[in-house]
Amino acid sequence: MSPAMTVVWLNGRLLPAAEARIDPADRGFTLGDGLFETIRVAGGTARHLDRHLARLADSAALLGLPLPHDAAAMAVATEALIAAQGCVEGVLRITLTRGTGARGVLPPADAVPTLLMTLAPAPPPAGPVEAVIALCTRRNEHSPLSRVKSLNYLDSILARQEAATRGAGEALLLNSAGRLAESSVANLFIVRDGRLLTPPVAEGALPGIRRALILERGDASEASLSVADLLGAGEAFLTNSLGLRPLLRVDGLAIGAGTVGPVTAALLTDIAAE
């Protein structure tokens, strides 16, 4: 627990973080039966909260996981937590689990979900990064779980551990067909032949919030991408809800000039001005 995380919102009320308790039989703990959203807080406001709550609701519906509060009530809860924590710049996380249940995989018919919100100080801005293509695991684009932020992040953990072992700061995951899907924690974009491209959701890319914002601007389009496409790109970068990170090298090979390119720089400026 971060020493700065003094207050949390748990199941409908604010309470000191030290007093928060999750039942040992909670299926989020025992089976990873749950979802989460990570939300940037800037200027005391949870950015793009409506999009995050909509994605959470869609994901919960996919899993048959009941939401204990509607979007309006959850928005009020985030405001209360931000005010109680007194955190102007931070990272808000919403964690939803199916709650407790008997042993076994089948969910209980009368599930009572657990809903936890926490708020931590914002980390330092992430600078440019070098990545490797993960060899230890692949993204399963055929699974509906590739489209949700589930509590089971073991593929990403394995890939990120491999990257650290190989001296890189991030890992890129291929899908089962050998095409690029995303990184361990972010969506991938490349600039190639004057076009800004990102892997489709059907190829295993998470429908990220920042990804959607860039696509909706008309600046980018979806395209199946190979490793050769990436290595032949003029620029590449990674995006998630917390921001954008220039990708300079992959498997030791420079992307373009190996520096932050003009498209990446312009997007970084736009995000900083939000």
C-alpha cells in the first residue's frame, strides 16, 4: 500500500485504507474473477471517466458480472474519493470482483460483487522505451478476455519479466497468428508510409481508451501489423490511459531514426494540454 493512499472507497463508502478488508473467499482473489479500470486524474478530475465506466459496464456484461452501482453513482464516488484523498494528479483504479463464493469455478447465482476504488499519486512521466518481442507467451485474439481488463494479467507479467531479463523496458505481444497485438500494458501505434496504424481489436488489441480517442480524431486507422511492418516504420509509440510513450527500439533495432518523431511529439503535446 502506498503511504500516500490514506483513503479508499469500498462497497459504497469511504474508509481509511488501513481498515479496508477484502474477504479471503472473494473470487477476485481466489480466481481472478473480476475487472479493473485505470484512470488518469489530472487537475483533480478523473479524465475520460465516462468512457472507462462504459467499458467496465460492457466488460461486466460480457462476464455476466453484476455492477452494484450505475455510472452516475460511480462518478459521484470517484469525486468523493479524489476530494477525500486530496490528490490533484494521480491514478485512480476501479476494481470490480464477483465477490465471495464457494469453492469451484461456477459463479454463485446470488453473487454480491465487491467494488473497490483507490487513488495513488501520479508516477513520473514515462519516457521513451526500448522493447522486445515476447517469446514466452502470445496474445489469444480468439478469447473474449482479450477485449476486457480482467484481473488475470499473467501473460503480461510473463512478457514484462522476459523484457526485464533481456534488458528492455517493455514487451510486445504477438497473437496466435504471429501478428502484433499490443504491449504488456499498452496499445501499439506505428507511422508507416505516412499513415498512423494500430492493430485491430480482432487481432488481440485491447480496446484502449486513448487508442479510441486517437482513432476518433481520424488521425489513425486499424491494420494488421507484422514485426517487419514495425521494424520498417518511421515512428512507433505506446498508449494507455496514463499517456503516450515513444517506442525507439525493438529487439535492439532502431525504429526509424531511433528518436522521437514528429507525429509522436505532436500527440505528446496534445495529451499534455488536456
